[in-house]
Amino acid sequence: MPKPQKSASDSLLLQADVLVLGGGPSAAWAAVAAAESGAKVVLADKGYLGTSGATAPSNTGTWCVPPGDNRHAVVERRWQRTGELADPRWMLRCVDTAYRNLLRLSEWGYPFPSEDDGRLYIANLRGPDYMRFMRRRVLLAGVTVLDHHPALELLSDGDAIVGAAGVARQIGQDWRVDANAVVLATGGCAFRERILGASGLTGDGYLMAAEAGASLSGMEFTGKYTLAPYGSSLNKGLPFRWASFHREDGTPIVGPTGEPLRNGIGDREEEVARALIDGPVYARLDQAEPALQGWLRQGQPNCFVPYDRAGIDPFGELFPITLRAEGTVRGTGGIDIVSDDCATGVPGLYVAGDAASREIMTGAVSGGGAVNSSWALASGWWAGKGASTHARRRTGKAFRSAVQSLGQAGLRPASSPRADISAGEVIEAVRNEVTPLDKNFFRTGEGLEKSGERLGSVWRDVRDHLQGEGLDRVRTREAASIAAAGRWSVAAALHRTESRGMHRRSDQPGKSAAFAHRLVITGVDAFRIAGAPERLAELVS
């Protein structure tokens, strides 16, 4: 196990073969995979491993596909829904690795429920139990876990990534981990939207990777929204499959065929979004029969907490609703993957989970819970194995003196710091461009151009003048990451002059064969957008 040291400035210094940044399922799987490969592993998370991220508070299914010839048919059916951007080879790899890791969970003693015939039902994971179990497994593997230790930046020796640095929230102490490889499993970017488990999902890994020279893809696919009771963070849309929708005066909202709008899931979300742009919308879960009502309450108990607290019977009473933007968490964008071991193209830097682009898995549509859950199981494993292999190939002195700190915006302003530019104002300015329904659910070239101009101005202020001290650096760095993610998202959406999946251009309503490929963004301040070549190589061990 790595032994901590103290520098003259009383910073915490650790040395490891592999450093994993993040605290969700992909981070846990990466840490276990690296440790089982013989690597000394440190895991650092801005929260608490086991409660961080969107999985911990959720009841999530997996894309559970047993071995057999039927796998190809299952993957083909799913591929047909991805807007032609997913890669069937990666989809097959994912279902195979995820299935093996679900079996590993069973072998390790995870308490899967049993079906009526006595077989274990391994397709579902209860978020709190799953992540508590994975924390124990990480610790059992000998991983050093640093809870509440947000990373602020990556470190480079000029040839490769050799660690990261950050600050310990609870004691205000700086830390640095010197490592031969780093796995970014920091999650997606929710743009500070109030959705379950997303308070720490600010795109930190995106900015750190881009500063190191990595690319991103799929950033235009941030148009996924989920229905929620108004004022609630409970972005669980399943019960709305049995809902009817009404205006504030109780008048039913009609769909495109003139019939009352029912079932707010899938394509019907567009009709609900249009109605919400016009004014308040109310719902009632009156399409659910009594037996189904009981099943919903039993199977999705947390979905009914907001109603119970407010004293509302959602099956019999109207209640106000909203659509919650889900950014890249249930979008598909993230750090581009260049090889089977989830390498980023920057030596020593790997990526897993929602920090990675999931276009190769889900294309232009959301991976929802199931596909994203299996992706975390698989990509974490691949990244951990890849990072440990890279670490074995490199030798380096602990606490190298010739190390470059790569963090810029929010840490080291390009010009003089200004007190009148706050992290909170930056985040709110970005949210004003990337979360409103009339700007992001329904997009136009003109609207995207205006948003791009505003976000460009925000970014220049962040780049030149935003700076934090001590623990405030966490907040300023999050603001910089959100601002960067917003710019990339809007720029990619403007570049993709078509509608595909969750990217809806009102001025370009059809799909274009010219855009049946991924868009890759490279750069932070001045960035370029290009079509992605098919360069995903087989891992050569």
C-alpha cells in the first residue's frame, strides 16, 4: 500500500502505479481491475466512494446479455436505435465484459435476488447496496482511498501523465499523487441541474483531459431531459408512462393527432416540452390501474417520496411537473477513446464511465440506466487493466522534480484575477444557455450562434480572471469545467447541421448522410471540430 509522505509545505504526497479519479461504479471497477493486475492503486474522489454519483441513489438495471448466438441479434436491435453512430464491436465487447463482471459480483458475494425458479437475477443493481459493496471490494483489493479529495489538475513530465494534484476538502490540505498512469472516472457534466446524484458531476475530467491534449466527442448530444415533479430533483421518468397531461386550468393537453396527451416517455417528451415552453404543465398518473399502482410504489419507492411529502395522491390529483436537463450524464458526450483499453491518446491517461464518450455504445440516443450501467462495469475494467499495463512499462522516480501542472482556467488566470467574477455567476450564465427548453431541447442555428457568443464571453472571463484560493479552488475549477463543457456542447451542436437522436435542430429537421459520423473536439481555448476517423485500434498486449 502506498505510504503517505509530507512535504515541507505540509502537502500530502502519495506514490502509486495507478491513480483513479472518481467515486462511482466505473472508478471502483477500474481500481479493482488495476489492483488485481498487481498495481499499487490510489483512488481519489471529490465525494465519498460508495455514495458519489448518479448510481448510488438509484435502482438501476443493466444491459445484461448472456453468452450465446443471440447476443448479436440483441446488439443489432439496439444498434438500430442509436442513430447509426454506435459501433457494434464495442457494444458486443461491453455486453460480454459486463456479463462477466456481474458474475464476478455474484462470486464475490453480492446479494442478487433470486427468481421464482431459484436462479439469481443479476440484471438489476440496487444502487446503495451495489456501491456500498464495491467500496468494500476496493478496500479489500488493497486500494488506498482518499474520500473528499477533489482533483484540481493533472501532472505531466512532458512525455506522459504522471499523476494529479488537488485539495482535501475536510482539512484544506493540498495533495499530490505521483503515478505512472491515471484513470479519469469523474463522471459526466450535469451543468448544476438538480438531478439525483449530480451535485458533483461538473465535467472536471473533461477539462483536465483536454488540457492534457485529449479530445472529446458526442458533446452535441446533451438534449436528454427527464420528467420530474416540479421543484424535485427526482429525475425518474418511468411513472409518467401512465400519466395524462393538463394545462394549469385542468384542460387536457392534446397531442399531434388531437387526442389527449398520455404517456410522457419517449417521443411524447417533445409534446410535453412544447407545452412547458408555453406555460405550466400538470400531470396525473391516472392511466395506471390499481394493481399497477401498487407495483410502481413497490418497485420504485423513491419516485413517490416527493408526492408523499407534499401530501399529494399522484394517481388521483394533478401536480405540477418540469423537465430536468441531464447534460452528458444521460447524454452521450465525453472524452474520446482511442483504443480497446480506454486510452485517450495521451500517454498514461485512461477514461471510464460517463467521463468517456459513449457514442460508440449508444450513438445519438441516451444510454439511460441500463446501457450506461453496463458501460461502467466494462469500461472501468478495461481502463484499470490498461492503466496497470502502461504503469508496468514505465519506470519513474517518485515525486519527480520535472513535473508540469497542467491546470489553467479557474486555477491560474491568464491575466489579473478579478473579484467581480464569481464561480456562481459563471455557472448561472452557462446554465442560461444549455438548460432552457427553447435553447437546448429545441435548437436552431441562430440560437446556437447566440449562445456560443455568450459562452465565449463567459469563457474569456473565466480564462483570464477567475481564480480561487484554498478550498475555493474546487468551486472555481468546477465553474471553469462547466463553462468549457458548455462551449464544447454548443459548438458541436452548431456544427452538426441536422437532427439526429437527442440533437434536435428545428431549422434542420432531417438526418443527413453527411453527418453519419462522430464529431471530435480538440483544444480548450481555441478548439477545432472534425469528423472522427475510424481509428479505434485493437489493444496490443
